[in-house]
Amino acid sequence: MARNIHQQRKMATSIGLIVVLGIVALAIGKDVLAYLEGPKLPGYVATAPAGVYAALDWTALHQGQWPAGGKPVIPAPVVALTGKAVCLKGFLLPLHQGADSTQFYLAEKPRGCFFCNPPGIADVVELNTLHGARLPVTDWPVTVYGTLHPATGAASDQTLYTIDDAVLHAGR
């Protein structure tokens, strides 16, 4: 009989623990999922846009050069994607003051002060948003979908790489 009471207490304790853990999981589960999904920012897409996007590689991008007074040197794998739909992951660097912008730089890693520790010419990609959509800056990692245009050496070129018609997704 004492053994039966001990088993009942053990079972009640186990059930109580399961209930408490279930309540805790429900309470924090939504927050954990929201964190993993990333922020819901106005103008950012929740999923990748329809279509096929070639993945740009930061290693290839870093090989680009633009010697002073010379023509841009674009790596062959990047040249092959000129004018094509691409995607690239990185971190936003705002180009303008203010909360929202239509133009950003994208860097492979988050950076501190842009002016104190400026990136090299092959370390950033200029982004111009689709239809001039004004987007808020985020510290979250972003995936950018758009059309790649490497510099040709034209007077209008400001950066080595540009992604036009950029659509952004924030999150992991």
C-alpha cells in the first residue's frame, strides 16, 4: 500500500512538472519563434519573392578592384551574373540620415561607425529599392533580392557593385 501511494505521488509530481513546462513553453515559445523569424518591418518581404535568384558570393565580390584612375576589375563569377536576378545576405549600412531610405549599402558583416572604419570598395554593395520603396534601417541580417549591375567605369558609377530593384527580407 505504501508503495502504491509512493507511485501515485511520483506520477502526480511528473504530471505537475509536465504541466508547468508546457505553460512555460507556451509563454516563451511565441517569443522564441518570433525571434527566429525576424522582425516584421514595413516594406520588407516575409519570404523570398517568386522567381529564381542566383546566390552572390561575398568571397567573389571581395576579389573586385577599382584602381585609382583605372577601370573597375570585376571577378568573372560576378560578371556572369550581370543583369541577372541575384540574392545576397548581409547587413545594412544606411547612406542617408533619417529613419527610412530608398538606398543602402550592404556589407557582409555588421559594422560600427561607417566613417571611423570605412569598408573597402569591394566590401559593400549599393542597394536601390524596388519602385523607390522607403524602408526602415534594421540591425538584423537581411537577404536582398534584385538585379546585379557591376560598375563599368562610367562617370555615373559610384560603387563597384549595385543591386537595383532590391526587395529585402530581414531575419535569420
